[in-house]
Amino acid sequence: VPESLREDLRKLNVLFEDAIAFLSGRPVSDIDNRFLPLRLTTAGCHGAEMRLHENGAVRQTAQPLSLDVLSLFKDIDARFPGVMVENKIYTLAFHYRGAPQAEAPLLALLRERLARLPPDFELLEGKAVAEIKSGGFNKGSALAQIMREKPFAGRRPIFFGDDTTDVDALHVLPEFGGMGISVGQLLPGARGMIASPAQLRGFLSELAKEASP
């Protein structure tokens, strides 16, 4: 994370009176480590972890995956060399960016194993990654929870997302009169699209300049 992005987000957080938030599939601790010393309101692990105020405690909204669930997928990395398995406590992620040829057989096996789990479990498919998670939480439920808290309550949310796991949040935005912009591809529920993360960072930088004294 470039220092310029941290500084731009810090300025914007001051301008918007702390009403800037991260919604991520990564754990809150990972987000914090990447953006230190900046700490924002953050939903991590697709909403399984929530810090509703920038200096508040992180609380769980879901149960960690059980040993039975983890054991069902313990052979995946051996079956698919180059696939990285990441235990994110509430979800289990399978990254195949380093083994793109494994995509079809990997997803087929994950769906087969998913059928052995309780019906509330689901498979999230993103950019070169798939995640096993239980139901009851996603980026949409996380966004709705954030929007009910000060200083977000009563404001109009503007959400930027770049992957299929962001669609849940895009679908919740109309409830709050909000607007979604997708990055790199036009996602369902987005009002518009920008070309790249670099273009988004440029937009935030210009906005931060206007916020400066």
C-alpha cells in the first residue's frame, strides 16, 4: 500500500468526519497491518469481523469454521500443486492465481465437497480465488450494519468494489440511497465503472487535494 494512499484516505476520513470504511474479504488485522498507522471502520472476512468505530474493538458476527469443515478440505493443496489454501478463521480461501490450469477441477471438487456441508454453506468465487463460508454474513450485511452506526447513519454511501464478492454490497446500496461503482468490470448493481485501481487511487488523490486547507 503506497504511503500516498494512506495519506489521501486519512485526509478524506477527516473531511467526512470518520465516515470512511473498508469492506474486505481479508481479516481486520491484515487490513490494519497494510494501512498502519491509519485505522478506519472496517468489516473483515466478508463481515464476519466488524470494527464499527475506528478505535473500537473488533467483534465477531460469525462462528469460526469447525475442525470438521477444515478437515474436509485438508488435502486440497496436495491435490493441486500451486494452489494456496488460506485459513481465514471464518472462511477457507483457495488461491489459484499461481496455478490457473487448476481452476476447473478445483472448483468442481470444492462444489462436490460443499454438498457434504450443511445447506447454509456456500462457495464464493472471485478473481483467481474461491472461498468456502457459512451463510449469515457477507459484504452486504456488513455494509448495512455500518450504515446504521454513527457517523454513517443518515449519509449516502458510495461504494467501490472490483470483484464478484462485492455484489452483495452493491445490492444493499439502494436501501440507503447509495451508489456503487465497480472497478475493472461492470458488476451487477453498479451504477457505473472505472477502468482500474490506479484510476480509483487517482480520483481519491484529487478529492483529497480539495480537502486540504
